[in-house]
Amino acid sequence: MVALDRYVRQTILPEIGPEGQRKLSAATVAIIGLGALGTVSAGLLARAGVGHLKLVDRDVVELTNLQRQVLFDEKDMDLPKAEVAAKKLRAVNSSVTIEGVSKDIHAANIESVLAGVGLVVDGTDNMELRFLLNEIAIARGFPWVYGGAIATQGMVMGILPGTTACFRCFLPQMPPPGSLPTCDTAGILNTVSSIVGSLQATEGIKLLLGQRPSGELLVFDGWANELQRLRVSRRKDCPACVKRETEYLGAKRGQVIAALCGSQTISIDPAHKGEIDLAGIEARLRPLGPVKSLGSVLVFDAGDAVITIFSDGRALIRGTDDPQRARSLYAKYIGM
Ligand SMILES: [Zn+2]
């Protein structure tokens, strides 16, 4: 039973109506990445009454996020984004279920993280994760909404496997590392990232209501006021949606090390599964340097690097972009 009053401003729209509202209420949506795009789309989907939201992010809140990531404030520094975003949105709409998932998504865990999910909104900033998401969306047949924003430009596309072009029809090969600009190198206008998040939420709502996506990539420049709709055709030899190759999904690894969007941070996800003893680690680290417990995470200052440790054993190593150094710091202070 859905309390329709709360949503009256959208249920009077012929595009939604009470029937559409019931579909939204019955839906489970994952937002992967709670940056500029993900915080906007998650906020709008929670307010619109999507019944179950999974908010997934591997990072913690930093000061430079506040310029554009609309669910965070100054009191949230160093806390896991997924946890903070879920708490804020539960206060916005207590009639829907909102789950925060502080995980680094990769081939070994994407199936369990996305279990039961009927739509994914892409708030990630990395191509490898999009290629992986594209493969699982094809395997499971669920739609997803690609989004990207850099400088004053944005792109959005709703993807329904088997109907529209998939992400690899659009981009057949992974661009080499360092070949694309990042938020760190090119910057981002906060109005543009908010537009992209809003457009993604709109595409998401339409897909949840059963509307067939246009198959077009929407490209715009928020400074020049230019908007283009580009038709993306399905590729006859697409390795993903035609040949059904699972190049990324099949690469199930044990320990996973990933560099975060040019920010001198490495994420290490150990092969170990399950909770670790954060209190025990805190006690062991105390003689070695400043360590603080923020409830679900520990933050340890190792001098030339800051290590954030999550309760499932994952860690963010800040102050290096060298995976080997990050791995040795993890081994030294946490152990593997
Ligand atoms: Zn394809």
C-alpha cells in the first residue's frame, strides 16, 4: 500500500499517475558511485518514492567533494559516503528502504551487491566498472543509465540490453589509462554534474515505468547551452551484447587493488570475506601513530599516508598512487 499523498505532485502527471507510482514503489534500484552524479540521482529517486534503494560507494567524504556532492556536509568528513548518504535520505523519505553499501565493486562481488536490483544508475567515474556493469546488465537483462560529466560537458544514455546499443557498442575498447581527462585534471562545473544526475534520474524513472529508451546519447555543454541527441547503433560484432563475452565479469580475482580517480588514493579489497576486528586493529595501531575510530571506519595517520579501514577489511590508502606501496602499507599496518 503506497501513501499517494506524499507524491501527489507527480501522480497528477499523466506520465506517472497512481499506477506509475506503484511501479516506482515496487522497484529496487542501485546507484553505484555517490559522487556529484550519484548524490543527485539518489536524492531525486528517494524523493520520488523508489521503494528500495541500494547506495554503493567505496570512498569516504573529503572537503573537495562538498562543491558538488549534494548529500554531504562539513560534519561528514572521513565517513563512508554510502553510510552518510543512506542516513540523510532516510530522513528525507522514511517510507522507502535505503541501504548503504560501502564496497569497492568488482567482478568477484558485483553479482551479490546487485542481487535483486532491477535498474542501475551509473555514478562511477571509471570505465572498467562501466564495462563490468555493462556485462552483468546484459547477463541479467536489466536496464542501466550511463552518465558522465567533465568540465562543462555532460553525457547521459539509457541502456536496455537487447533493445538499445550497449555501452560497448558505443565504446568497443577500454581507453588506455591516463588518456581521458578526470575531475582532478579538468575540473567540473557543479551545475553540469547536477544536470547529469537529474537527467539520469529521469531516464531511470522512465525505464522503471516500462518506457522504451530512445537509444540516443544525450550530449550537452552547460556553458555554451548546446544540446545534441546522438543515435548510437547496435554493433553487429559487439563483444558484449552480441557475442556475449564476459571479459570483465569473468575476471574473478582474489585480492583487488584499484586506484581512485586520479586522487592519490588506492583501494585494497582483501580476498578475506567477512567482518574484521576493528577494535583490535585500533589497539595495535595506537602506539604507531594517531588513530581515530569513526564508528564504522578507522582512520590511521601513518605519516606519509592516511589509511581508512572499513569493517569488512577493505582499506583506502591516501597519499600514494603506487599499488605496490599501498599493498606494502596494508601488509605492514593491517596484515594480509
Ligand atoms: Zn553491444
